[in-house]
Amino acid sequence: MRRCAECGCREYGGAPGCARCLALVDALVEEGWRAFLGREFGTAEPAGKDETAIAEMVVDEPSRHDWRVVDAALDRLTCAGCGSRLGRGPRGCPPCDLADGFRYSAIETDRPGVPPGNEHAIRVGVSVLRAAHRQSPRTVLGWRSGLPALLEGFLPTTAQAQAMRARINAGANYDELAETYDALSRG
């Protein structure tokens, strides 16, 4: 795993505090959106109004679209309750809470060569890091340390994930957790 030149964490693992790592996380979603637009509408750059209409269509039927497409569509819509990107406002904002829940009805397709469930884990990690203010600091730390390994195709067993959670609860820091994920992912 490569290290981020800006924060020194494994790439993606510095999000949300590191702008470069957060941009890498956001790019995972944006790449899916651009591919969807190109495939379905013949352009990766529709006019602003058209893109908003497409985003509304996707959000109306999240179970028909890949999770990256749904997450990107939510980014293009404004919450009527709090004014944030839809699904990323503060906890307790009813429209954001609803949209955040519906995002999980989208399609998850594991990449070839990864364990079943890897894509779900990536999806949760991306969601947590992109809306870290909606999560506990321990949850964010867990996903920061684990997402780089997941993107490499690793998926911890339930026992490994529980052991990592116990380490977080006991006060482990990012570097300790990242080293453990590295060791686990190497076998």
C-alpha cells in the first residue's frame, strides 16, 4: 500500500482530515458516476440542470443502481431540511437520515478476485469517511485504518473485525491499526 505524500497515512487512510486522501475517497464515487453517465446518457458531463434531474431519478430508485452512482447522485442534491448535500447533513436531520438509510438499498457488486462482501465493506467505509461528522471518532478511526486494505481486496473475518474493534476501544491509534491490517492482509 502506498503512503499519501501529504499526510503519511496509507492512501485513503488520512480521510477525512487529509484533503488528498479525501479526494481519493471521493474519486471512488465520482468514477462510478461518470461511467454511469457515459454508459446511460452518452456523456460524462451533462448540463447542470440535466445532471440534477438524473440525480433525482437515481435517488428515487436507489435499488436499481450501483452504490457509487447513488452516493454520487446524493452529492448532487441539496437537503431541504439542512441545506447540506443530501444524506450528509447532521444526524437528526430527517431528510438526511432517510437518504442515508436508503443509500444502502443500492446494488453492490464485488470486484473479481475479492472475497464476497468486500464491496459492501468498501461502501460502508467510503460512506463513513465522506460523512465523518455523522459518526463516532472510533468508527471513523476503524474505517480510516481498514479502507486501504479493503481496496486491495482484503476482507477481515468476523473475529478479526471484532478484534480490531476491541483494539480501537482499548485506545489503539491509526498507525497500530494500519500495521495490523497490513499483517492480516498479507496472510
